[in-house]
Amino acid sequence: MSLLGTITSPEDVQRLTLEQTQELAGEIRAFLVDSVSRTGGHLGPNLGVVELTIAMHRVFSSPTDTFVFDTGHQSYVHKLLTGRQDFSALRKQGGLSGYPSRAESDHDVVENSHASTALSWGDGIAKANVVRGLTDRHVVAVIGDGALTGGMAWEALNNIAESQDRRLVVVVNDNGRSYSPTIGGLAHHLSTLRTTHGYESFLQWGKRTLNRSGAPGRFAYEWLHGLKKGLKDVVAPQGMFEDLGIKYVGPVDGHDVEAMEHALRRAKAYGAPVIVHAITEKGRGYTPAEQDVADRFHAVGKIHPETGLPVAPSRFGWTSVFADEIVQIGRRRSDVVAITAAMLEPVGLKPFAQAFPERTFDVGIAEQHAATSAAGMAFAGLHPVVAVYATFLNRAFDQVLMDVALHKAGVTFVLDRAGITGDDGASHNGMWDMAMLRIVPGLRLAAPRDEETLRTALRESVDVDDAPTVVRYPKGALGDPLPAVDTVDGVDLLAVPGEAPTTAPEGSGPRARVLLVGPGSMARVALDAAESLTAHGVDVTVASPTWVLPVPSALVKLAGEHDLVVSIEDGVADGGVGALLAQRSLEGGVRTPVHALGLPAQFLDHATRDQVASANRLTSADVARDVLDALAELTRG
């Protein structure tokens, strides 16, 4: 049996010799490459924290000691060491989550994969331990150097330093990267720390030499040691942590189990907040990842483990269309600038950055700053385009509301992975944006359904200079074009009633008139449902407005011309755009019933997009059945 196969709990890790931990690290890397290449997942981050995680489990005792992983995408090793070694259905329905999950194990605490939160969680748990008198346990918060670019992390550090009675160890996993190379002043500072050994060497020399020189030498050494802070600022500027009042240990080789154990034991024994600065390499031990300049295999689909090449080439997707169109816009408009929050390549801004480096700004994992900085740029005469994953805009809602919208700033937010994303689970489903943003005064939101409507929406959005605009689109490959057969005051109609085969019995009375509203990725669902309904003798009009906020007046007018309106959205139905259409229809004197179909206001487990849609009755067959049921109810009424 392999050594990894004998590990069922952290206690098994603690019984290993140091030599065995090296063997275990090798087996874990081989397991990760083999398993994740079959399922897809976050490979690079986990290859980089193997020894670090082993050392944590040898020094601390989870779950009595609490481990908190910032973002959580580097928790695969932790899962393996806590008895979860079946990765065959990783990130699939019924299988292991790609992030920590309380449903899986008592060893998991924080499920939210949004960055820069671990230190606040750690601070809160450590405070609770003090209040409850639990002096026998520690909190270990692991945060990457990229997540330290988020302001929330520094708010937490400021509070962590407030008290010296909290048993909290902060492990800074410093690999110079978040997704791509970490940027900003903090990154430069940590880079200096990684490469500076002068301070420790100098202090060791002083201690050996001066202490041998009698009383004057010892006095000189004590004086020199008293200047420790100043010396650190000169030869190893780590003072930024100690200025906060937090003890600092490091830098430490994060791939040396013995060194990491030593550092962590020192931190544990200190009895107060300590920062342990570990230097690691993302993708460590897997040549294809180490040679991947872009993101060291941060997240991969199914790949050939020998080469790292995709098993199947990815189809041209929504992000690629945005990447191409924003460059074309940039060539025409010198005032258009791009902002990303540490995700230049994932959101498609790399081509823009290559074409216009002076007009591209990576602010780090700081969505709040990105939004307000964009408002400032708009005031100063630019048109910023802020590209983020839809779920991450949640973090900047206040800034969108009070800094951008209140000041009528012409800022465009491009939301990638909007709606159902599936396999990354609750924290990555971009299902909140439309319900959240519908209350922002003046905001205009587009949900394009295909390549042409995406390109058009982007061009129209940057022409708005007196309000925020939002363009949202789903994760994955583009579908076929969905051309309009007619347009009513700017609202595209994809299908209108016509002569079509029907199974309705003759003499059954006038045909019911139904308006299906399917914005964005739900346009295809609406079309397929319409085909089924037409066969049942229903006259169906399918509308797919590209601009859904504010509700187009033409859509309200269309609602009044039908017997039933059903809206379908891949966001939260409660308070979503369908609910807003119903409200606007009533306000306009339209009495046609409006049924809003969408996702429940619940956190959805990881599964494929199709599985999530099916579970929440958002397939075309479900929609058709719901329409027929609603029509039957109207007839009975």
C-alpha cells in the first residue's frame, strides 16, 4: 500500500518520520496530477502547498485547532490528509467540492471561495476562543500573497494586532501569484523579503562576534539588537507587519517540511498573533504547470497528465468574444480603459493589455477599489470597463451604488460567468447580479444571447457616459446565433405565432396567447419551449430583450397583448427581472399574469449547469409544462 493510502486522519500524518513526509509529498503530487487531470480543477495552487499543509497538520491538531483557507482552492491536500481520498467525482454532483465544505468534514470551516476573507474569519474565531476561555486551541489562517492585495485582509490585520491574547497564526503562502503574477506595492515588498537574507546573517554575525568581546561587546550587541526594527527596514524590510504589532517569522522555504514545522512550532508557542511567511512555487513538481507562464495551471479542465495538454480543445467562448471586441473598441476610443481585479487573463483582458498596456489597470483582488477608482477615472474624462466574474461584483455593490451610480459615472461593468456556473458551487454561481443591481438608480443592464448581441451591447454600453452600464454573459462556449425575426421598439422577437402543426383538438376555442421572455442564455430555452407549446395549440411569442434593466416599455406593451407572460432567467427569481416586469406591468395598467421562473434564493451545491437547471425546473420541457399548467389554471379561473 502507498503511504498516502495509510493516511486517514491528521494523527496518521503526525506519526510519520521526516523522511516519510518527503515520500508522502511525492505521492500527493502524483495523486493530484493523476486525479485532477481526469476531472479538472485547481491543480497549480494545490501542487504549491503540499509540504506546507503536511507541516500544518503535524504541528496543529485539526479540528480542535481551526484551519481556515483563504479562497479555499488550495485545500485539496488538506482534504487528502483528513481522510477524503476519493477524487473521482471532484466538483461533480455527489462528489467532493472543489473548496472546503462543512458537509464533507469537521475539518472544513469556511466554504466561501471569495478571497481576502480568511483573516477576518480567523480573527473572529480566535476572539471567540478567548471569550469562551478555550486556551487549548489555535487558529491557523492560510492566505496567499495575492489575497493580501484585498483591503479586507488589511482591515483584519489591523484588528488582529489589537490584542496579544489570541492564539492566531497567519500563514502567508507567498508564490508571487494569485491567478497570474501578483501586482502592486505589497507584491514588491514581499519580493524583497523572498530574496533578502542579509538581516538574519548580519544579526547572527553580531551575536557571535560581539558577545565574545566582553562587556563592551555585549553592550554593543544589546544596543544593536535594540535597533532590530531599523535594521530590518534596511536589509529586510519586513517592518510593515511588525509596525502593526504582529510577530513575524520568515521567510521560510514552504517546500521544506522540517523548516515549516520549526517555524510553525515557534509561532504556536508564542501564544499571540504571529505571521509565518512561507515561500512556495505554484505548480511545484509538475513540469507543464511550472512552465505555464500565464497562471501555472491555476485551474484546468481535463488534461493529458503526461503533457498537460487539454483532452479536448475548448470551443470559442463568450470571454473570447469580449476579449476581441474590447480591443476593437479600444482602437476606436482612446478614452476607454480596462480594469481587472487580479484576473487579467480569466476575464479576457490580456489582449487589451497587450495592445494598450498604459490603459490597463490590475488593482489586485480589490473589487471595491476597482469600482471607485473607475468612478474617479470617469470623472476625469475616461470610460472605464471593469471586467470581473459576476459573483465577485457582489463585493463592490456599495461602490456601484454610492460611488458610480450616485455620481452618474459612465462606467461599464462586464460580468463574466453570470448565471449558473455549476461545478465551482455556491460561491461561484453568478446568480445574484440582476436581482441585486435592479435597485441601482439609472443603471442599465444587458443580457446578450449570442455573439452579435454581445458585441452590440458592448459598443452601446461604452457610449453611455452618464450612468453605470452592465453587460453580463455566461460561462463557457457560445451557442448558435439566434437572429431576431422582428423587433418591437428595440425588443427582439425570436419567434411569433404562425401556422404550425398542432395537436390541439378542433373546435377547442381560441388559441391562448403566451409571451415567453428569455434574456441572455435563457433565449434558447424559451425558443425550445415555444416549439413544444406551439405543437399543443398555443400561440407563442418569444422576446429576448438585450437590455433588460430598466424594463423596456415595449416589453410591458407586449405583455398587455397576451393572455400569459412567463419570464425565464438564470438568476434569482425573487426580485429578479421577471418580478420587475410583473411590477412594471401592474403599474402600467396591464393585468396579464406574469410568472417569473428562475433560481431560488438558495445556495446551490456544485453540479453541472444542466443538472442545476434541471433541478430547478429551468429546462425547456419544464417551462412548457409550467405554461400549460398556468393556462389550465387560468381557464378554470
